[in-house]
Amino acid sequence: MAKTALITGITGQDGYYLSRLLLERGYSVIGLLPPQRSDSIAKLGALVNEIQVCTVELTDPVGLLKIVEQLQPQEIYNLAAPSFVPDSWNDPLGTLDLVTGTATRLLAAVRQVGIDTRFYQASTSEMFGQVRSSPQDEETPFRPMNPYAAAKLHAHWTMVHHRQHYGLFACSGILYNHESSRRPPNFVTRKVSLGAAAIKLGLRETLEMGNLEAKRDWGYAGDYVEMMWRMLQTPEPEDYVIGTGQLHSVKELVTAAFDCVGLDWNQYVVVNPKFLRTDEHFQLVANPTKANRNLGWKPQVSFEALIEKMVMKDLERLQSGKIAPDTVG
């Protein structure tokens, strides 16, 4: 009998790749979507025909309890969160309720129904914040520096408390930056891949960037959802740091993207002070030794291959008219 998996945040980047992976492994996949966002399911493309959608307010504990009771899922993946970290400053309470509230209500539902559901909480390297040592592992202290990270940390500890106090199978993946062609253009990786493709096609002349020396631990989202699944297949629930363990600068990102289209980035990239962030984290880099050792997980897609995937997809989109030229800049 096929396993049933519930996914919040199913229309986001990770929701797409996780849904695809679970479907390939024979799961029945059900996405939980707030009624006002039901139209966003179209973002899943052809996967829409293979998954089920339940509309429910993630702020509604009774509604969530009913769904968990009715569907009795073997696995729950809680990916619901604002997609863009800086936006959390505009609505810190809303961010807290979406991130921590959803996790708390889902964990409570599992406990109240009394089923052996395995629960995955999507955590983030942003929880480490202003780090004092690099790389970071599962023992590194948390020092969140923005409302998004603080909300994620609250949700993380809520999950830990349910595991310790109630004996639930609940675990957390502390994920570093993971990208794909499904990222919105306000993410720097997609901004660069789209900019390079647009310049190559003559749709724009320059690409404005912020700090080119800022560094990130960037991986491929398709690799990271594999890790989410593996974490729920283990005998005992444990939390894991997930990243490549390699830092790359924004300059390396720009260089790789423009190399893909045969252009010299120096001729097109302009540094604009308005894009400089005051909370740049220069040394957020993972030590994924535990994941490598316990779960046999290693990233399959290199940094260069990831950027090439993104640039080639944006070239295809622009050439086919899937992105209007006047929205590129």
C-alpha cells in the first residue's frame, strides 16, 4: 500500500522537487494550501495531475486536525514559510505565526490523533546567524539575526520538544542555500541567471548587483529534498545540517553564469549600493559530516552545473516567450 505524505509549502521550490521525488517513489502526495492561495498550485506544472490538494488555513488548528485524522499520513513535510528572508522584517508577527504556528499546530494534530506519523521540519542555516566559528555543524550555537531566522528557530525547538516530551518521530533539516531554476528572480542566484540570459539575448544591457565578495554555501534543491526523505526513513529521528561545505562568492556566481553564455561579466555587471545588505553572512558554511556518515548523502550537482542548469532554463524561457522581456529588468 502506498504511503501518504502531506506537504505544506508545496507550491514553493522545495515543494515541487519533494513532490516529484515522492511520486517517483510511489507515494500518494497531498499538498495543504490556504484557500486564498489555491490558484498557486499551477506553479507545479504537470505534477498537478498527480497530487491531491486540500485547502485549509494553516492558522486553523481544527481544520488541520481534521485533515490529519482523515488522511492518517505516514509522513508530514512542513515546508511552509515566507520564501524571501528580507520580507520578514515587514511582517515579523505574520512570519512567526506562519512558521512556528504551523509547525506547532501540525505537531499537536499528530499527537492528538495518536498516529505514528513521521514529521520533517524545514529549518535553515539562517538560525546560526552571526556565527563565531566555521563551518557549522549540529552542535553550533544558534544566534538568529532576523525575524525569519528567529521564527524558524522557535519552530525548530518546538519540534525538538515534541520529540523529547511526547516521543514523536520528528526531525529537522538545517538547510543551507539551495537553488534551482524555480527560484523567484528576487533571489540572487536567479537574478544572475536571468540577467545573464537576458543580456545574451539583447533584452537588457547591464545587471546591477550588490556585494560581489559576499559568500554562500550554495547547493541544488533537487539534492536537498532527497535528504529530507532520507531523514524520515531512519530508525531514530535526528537533526542534520545539510549543505555542500563549500563557499562561493557572488563574483564566482556571476562569472559562472556569464561563462555559460560566452560573455565577460566585467562588461555588464554594475555594483549598485542599494543592493548592499547590512546583515551579510560571510561564513555561513555547512559541515555535513553527520549526514554523509549516517545517511550516505552527498550533493550530486556541482556549483557550476547548478548555475548552468539555471542559465540554460532562463535562456529557454526567454526565447519561448514564457518570460516577457519587459519583466526581465
